[in-house]
Amino acid sequence: MTAPALTLRPMTFNDWPAVHSWGRLPQFCRFQPWGPNTEEQSRAHVQAAIAAWSRTPRERWVYMALVDGHPIGSGEIRLHSRDHRQGEIAYGIHPDLWGRGLGTSVGHALLAIGFSQLRLHRVHATCDPRNLGSAAVLRKLGLTYEGRLRHTLLLRDGWRDSLMFSILEDEWVPR
């Protein structure tokens, strides 16, 4: 049996219904300071993602994640320091598809772009301490747990701490 083919491509405006299909769900937004999104908010998010591709210098690369051509989530790389070659990854998978290794696949693809194309030295990611699935994905990707940052985001249910993970270019192993 062949594994599904995961691809990343720049987000387009026609992706907003797919983005809205997960961005409107409370379980998807639970650990984020935004959402659940209205259709207008999902369209605005996609517009901002598209605009990021045309900024100079570019600091944000937002991708639609597809499996066998079907949208399953999104991923992003943010450049935090060009001089020090530091970046951050983030990803989200439709909740109907959680637990199938797709977040790990998206993460691997983002790290490949970060290290191979953007020539980053260090990539980090954060997650809510209650988001055990995301923390497990970050560990599977080979990121090292660096610690807990206190009260980094204000959510609907109060302040959120963030777990910090990172990986260095000489620690990353391409698939």
C-alpha cells in the first residue's frame, strides 16, 4: 500500500473554504487566541497569507497542505532573524484527520524548506502545554524541548503558557 502524497503549495484565495472548514471549529482553535472564525475572518486570513508571499523582504511563507491533491491543513514558516538565521514553524490539520501522522508530515516538509531552501540555522515551534498531540508531533520531528514560557497568549479561558521546542540545522535529518 502506498502512503498518500503530501504536498505543500502557496495558499491561494480559492483555499478559503477549506481553511474555513477547520478554522470555524472550536476544537481546532482551542489553544489559539483566535477563532472559531467566521467566513469573513477565514477569507481575511487567507488574504493575509497570500499578501505575505509578495512582501519584500519576505518574512512569512504560508502553505496549503494537500494529500493526494485534497486540502488537509496548512503550514507556515516565519523568519524571525535573517542575520541569525532563526525561524519558526506552525501547522494545523483538520481535526477529522488528527492522529494519522499528517502533522508530522507537514512539519517535516516545513523543516526541509527552512533548512534546505531558507538556510536557517535554528527553527523553533511552540504549543500549549495542554496540546499533547502537538507536543508529540514536535518531538517526533526531532525538536528538543527547551522549556515553558509563561503567559504568552491570552485565550478565551485565560492566559496560555507555551512549550518551546527547537531544532538546529546540524540536528535535522532529511527524510
